[in-house]
Amino acid sequence: KSTLLRLLAGQKKLADHFALLPIIPTDPVFYETPPAWLPGTSVLRGFITLRYVLMFDTEYRLREWYGNHTEPLPATLVSSPTAIIQLSLRQDYLTRVEDRPFLLTSEEIRDAQGHRLGTLMLATPLDGEFLTGLALPLTDFNGLVAILEGGKSQVIASSHPKLVPSGAVLENLKDDFFVAGQSYFDYGSSDLLLQLVTLVSSAEFE
């Protein structure tokens, strides 16, 4: 995510757009389709799907944002984002936002003279949509991936929620699934202890 964010925040057209924003903040502007200050799909192809892209001014006030789905933006990212922005600046930061696990990354927006105009943030909920974009190591089998709460071995999200719903306990899945891979999330700074697990149908594997 940090590589993608540097690409987005370093665009001249983003800095030019930001310079034209009214000095006195208005209500945040929401875009249902990618705004002009985002690159085209040909540039973004190969990166993760953009779930939330948020633009803050120098006072950490949300000015504009883009979301590619119907879920509302968590209020914490609107009303009190300062600490989250600082903790995610120039690095991936795994945390909970209103009791949902999120992967956050922030980068400063600067003009050609190096003056800070604001901050751009990518916010990605760690849910089934996020997991369906991950490559499975066992592509020959009907595999799925799930995120577990560290220590509890309880599923937070899976790429197939009908088969492995949120709240399921890993131990209770072992009659139907073979654990093909299990590792802790390694995403820069983190407030959470999460595991990424690859599961394969036991019948198909046998």
C-alpha cells in the first residue's frame, strides 16, 4: 500500500487540485466514482482495490474522499483522525477503527516547492472483499483465506463467508478444512495480533 500511496500523493494534478480548494473548509466532498486527481485504471491495475481514499488539509480536517462501495465512512476517520494519521504516516498501520480491523497508510501531499498541503490516506477494511484480492498459494485446490484474531483463533473475515463465517473458531473447522498455511500479519506498525490462514476443503485435498 505504501508504494501505491506514494504514487498517488506525488501527483502534480493532486497538488494542483488541492491548491484550488477553498481556504475555509466546507462539508467533505464525496466521490462515488474515481475523481480527476486519481490516476486512470491502467495505472492502478495490479495494485489493491481502493476502498477509501481520504484527503485531509494541514489541520487534519477531511476535505474530500472517494469510496468504491456503499458502506459509510467510519466517523472516527472524519471527526478525530489526527492520531491515526500520525501513526500511519509513511507506513502501513494495522488497527481497529470502530471495532473493525483496518489497514491504513498515509502520505503527505506537497507542492513543487516542498510545502505541505495536506495528507492523503488509504483506508482498507480487512474483510472478505480484501481477502478475495489475495493470491492463494494452493491454486489447484478449492482454497479460501481467513483472518483470525491472534490468540483467540476466531475468524474475523474470510474470502467465503458462507463457508467460513465471521465468529467461527478454527478448531471447529478442522473436520471440514485442512490448514494449508498459517502466519501472522506482517504490515508495518500494528495494534493488532492477527493471523492469515489458508484453508482447503478436506474432502478435495484427500
